[in-house]
Amino acid sequence: MQRIPESELILNSRGAVYHLDLLPVELAPWVITVGDPDRVKEVSKHFDRLEFARTHREFVTHTGWLGKKRISVVSTGIGTDNIDIVLNELDALVNIDFTARVVKPSLTALNIIRVGTSGSLQEEVPVDSFVTSTHGIGVDNLLHFYRCEQNAEETSLLQAFVTHTQFPAPYIGSASVGLLKHFVEGFHPGITVTCPGFYGPQGRVLRLGLANPEWIDRLRSFQLGRHRIANFEMETSGIYGLGNLLGHHCLSLNAIVANRVVQQFSKNSAALIEKLITSTLERIESI
């Protein structure tokens, strides 16, 4: 196998992958990703036992045990640029031999679940509810740097999305069916659109005008069969796109803190996130 050069896979002085500062033995087979570094401890406080905590830049990792499940919680920061770092380094930790610097002959699939906040694009998906992302459509450019393939359903959704929204170059990824089936009750299913920013890309107006003022309305009104866009945020499509290419099982769970249609914001987002965290951990433990 071809050796991966030091410039491509960067390891630090303790032999850990550079950005996450993790060794392979420090990563669990179940991974919960959160955007906010401070949210990591809000997840790990529910563990029965914490093995270790690691911090490097915005990347905080806690690994521990919940019952018989070993789980790592990793903060990604905001945006698909950070997701590119996190997903590639998580994969490297389980699928690259750091000593020989070669891809392992037998690959490992991680279970990766995003627990994050999001804004609803449908009136019937209210503030303080939860969305499970059946698909992630990216209107950033991350997956255009990788060789990608879509299945027939994904291709149809992309074509319909381009026709309806006039957005020229989206990409798409799908949730893990094996994980999705455990997150049905209590969740609104829908497509999540991942944007490359929080203000203009999500149709917010402060002092700058929008190039496409109809953007929100076009997203809200998109429909192909049973598929509608439920919400948008800034990480899901990158997780699904890279996760699928790398062979991992990925799911994005969204706490709806804002509804952009009725212009409401949650009065207690901390309690909402706590509820999503506990529900996620209970379901992971039962799988």
C-alpha cells in the first residue's frame, strides 16, 4: 500500500492526529458531534464513567462509557470547513495505521451522530421540536473537492432542488438507515439544507441586502414526493457527504431553536438541547 506522507497526515509530538489531538485508542466506536465546545461536557456529564478529556483549539473530546456503550463526544466548531477536518481525522483514527502510514486492509465504520441546533423552515415544525435529517443538501462547496457518486433518489432530489431553487451546484448526502430507524418517534423527518454562513446564506438581513431575497421562500416551497426541506443549519451535508464516502454511519439530529416562518425563537434553548442529549443517549444505549 502507498505510504501517506507526513505533510498529508500530520501527527503531533505524542503521535496523535493533529487537529483533534487524539490517538486511535482514545476514540470510541460511537461518536456524538456537537458544534459548541462547551456542549461536550453537557453530554459527557451523563456518562457512567469518563475515561479522558482532550482539548486542542475548538476541538474538545470526551470519551467514556454509558452502560456497555463506549462513546466519544467531539466538538466540531461551526461550518463544513471544520467538518472536513473532523470527519477526515475521525476516519484516520480508525482506518489508517499511524506507524506504517498506510490505509488498513480491514476498514472500520463509526457511528456518528450530530446533536445540534437549527432553524425550521416549515410552520408545522415548531420551535422546541426536533428534526431528524433524512438527507443533507449542501449549498457550500465542500463535497466538490471530492469524487462523489449519488444513488437514484439523491440524483432526483438534487435535480429537483436545482430546478426549483435555481441554485447551480448543490450536493447531497443521506442519513444512515440503520441509525435513522431508531430516531422516528418524537422527531419530524425532513431534508436539512446546510449553508456556508449564518446571516446572508440563511436569508437574514441586518445591514446588507440579499442577492437572492426569494431564497427562504424557495427552500420552504420545495417538495419532491414525500420529501420537503424541514430546516437549515451549517454542518449536516458535510457530515453525510464525507461520512458516506468514507463508509461511516451518520445521522444528524436537530433541536429547533428558531422558526423562520413565524419568526419565533426558543425561550429556553438550554433545556431543549438537554432534552435532545438525553433522548439521544437513551436511544444509543438501547441499540
